[in-house]
Amino acid sequence: MLRSARVVSPAHVRARSRAWFWASAVAVCIAVFALGTAGGSVALWNSTRVIAASIDQGQVEFSAGVVGRAATAATDQSHSADVTLSADDARSLLDDGAIAVPIEVRSLSQGSRGLRYGAALPSPGPDTIFGASRVWLESVSSPSECVIGGDPSGDLTTVSSTPVSADYSNSTIAQVEYVCVHAVRGPMFDEGPFSAGAAFSGSSVGGAVAAEAEDSLEVTTALQPSDEPPYVIAFAFETFRKGQ
């Protein structure tokens, strides 16, 4: 006996298609969720690793400069920042006999890298103002502590510090420290004898004589601050990881 063919309406076909679509979508969502919770999403894991590597490397900044003047920023190639004392500093040293110059040092290292730095004085010749002077470095907590005075024993021509530890950090705020440059003028290589002069003036008032006298002492030297070679203090830094 022949069976009659079943006629399927277009509405029924559309209903079955929708049911299949939603069932497939649910199955895909379940599979993705299971893969993600098992740590199996390779694309997501790789993306996270790239971001972590970038954060771990982080940003490094280092600069040094006399307070109130333009600072020198270190580069990736040099890893150093030079601070030069000016002709005005040399003139103050020559005229006043002593100076104290504060230097600001700024350090920033993100990620898991610490930063440490050191500074060293140059060795100018004795025929220069700085070369004929006693110069030393001192770490201070603020520019106001950089004052004239003192004459430390020993050789204090270098300083060092570790302003940033190797603990993880994503801070964008630089650590600020200060180094004071002390200088006390010594005998100049061509210093002549003290010159002294005297001037007298007088007048008679009712038979009495009033007199005034003035003496002057002056150091003579051919050294001129404008001819002073650059006095460059080198600040060098390096980054490091824990255990280094």
C-alpha cells in the first residue's frame, strides 16, 4: 500500500532551522566556557603574556641637574647624565672662598627592575680654580641642607644610592634625591703676595685733628672664571633585578 507523501510547510522548516541554530549556539558557548576555565584559550593566554612582558620591562627615566637650572636626562645608550658647574660657580668660589651647590637627581624604573646610581668628581689640573680647591660630595635630604661649611676627612669624591628597589612597581612618580657639591678654595698656583694699601685723610677742627685710615687685602691670581674649563660631574645609573 502506498503511503501518502508528508507535506512540510515553510513555517515548519523555519521553526526547525531556528531550533538548530540556538542549539548550536548554546553548544559553542558551553565549549568556550569550558576551554576558558581550563586555561585552554591560547589566544587569550598569549595576549596576557604580551601585556605582562611590556609591564615587566616598564619605563626607565634618570636625570640630574643643579637645582634651579636645566637638568640633563640620560639616554638608553649612555646611561649617564653629566652636571656641569658654571663659570658663575667658579667666580663665587674664587671671590667668596667656598660654595655649596645642590644637585637634584630623579629616578624612575617600572616593572621588576631596581635602579641604582653613582656620581664621581673629575680631576682637573692644579692650574684651575676647581683644581686648586678642596671639593667633595655629600648626600642631603633637601636643597636647604646644602650649605657652606665643614671639611670632611677622607676622600669623598664619589656618592652612590639605590633609590628604586627591584620590587615590582608601576608607579609613574620619580624618586627625587639631592647631592651637595662642596668646594673650598685653596692656594692658587700663581697666587701672589697679599697687597695692602692705606689711605689717610684729616681735617682740623678747633685745633684737633681727625684722621681716617683704610686698609685693603687682595689675593692676586691670573686665573679667570671665564677661562675655567668645564667642571663636569658624571652621574651614571644601571638597572638590576632581585639578586643582582
